[in-house]
Amino acid sequence: MRTAQQRVAHYKARMQSSQIDPVLNAIKTQAVANFTAYANEFVPRQEQLRGLMDNEGISPVVYFLYEAFNMEMYGIWNRMSGDSLTNEAEVLVAKYKAWGGDESFLRTIANTIWNAGIVTPP
């Protein structure tokens, strides 16, 4: 087993710029491309959510709740479609309703922004 001094020396050797820079440069381009794709896909939907909240007169005090719901909807929308998306959206609506969200507005977000196809109760 290595001593603490040996481990520290090994760590310092690994942290040399000549060893790290090629790795960082290799992933930098892909990281920027991934973030650009996310921003181009999500930000318009976030702006759409803000418009919906403004139209409904939602208090800025609870924006975080609907923003969090919207972000989770983005996550499932990225991974699922069809019935799977609809079922998971129903689960999220129930979760955020339990946390104090308005069920009707949550369903509006899911259907309007994410085309989740969930049924709005009468």
C-alpha cells in the first residue's frame, strides 16, 4: 500500500498541465456542443413557461415550483415518448400537486410546452 506522501506525489504528477490539457481540450468541444444543444432546446420552452405564468397571474414567489416541474418535464421528454411520456408526466403532476402546485396549470404546462398528451380532468 502507498503512503500518504506517495499518494500526494502521484496526484501532483497527474495534475501536470501537460497531462491534463490534452484531455480537457478533447472534451471541451463536445461539452460546448452539448450545452449549446441543451440551451437551444430548453431555453425557448423556459421562456414559454414564463409567458404561461404571466398570463395565469402566477406569483413570482412560486415560480421555482413550476420551473422545477418544467425542468423535470424536459428530462422525461428527452428520454421518452408516447405512452411512457404521458405516464411519467402524470407522475410528475401528482408529485408537484402534492408540493402545492395547481394541478390544472401543471397539466397545461405538460401539454402546451411538452406535448405530453395527459388528460385534463373536468
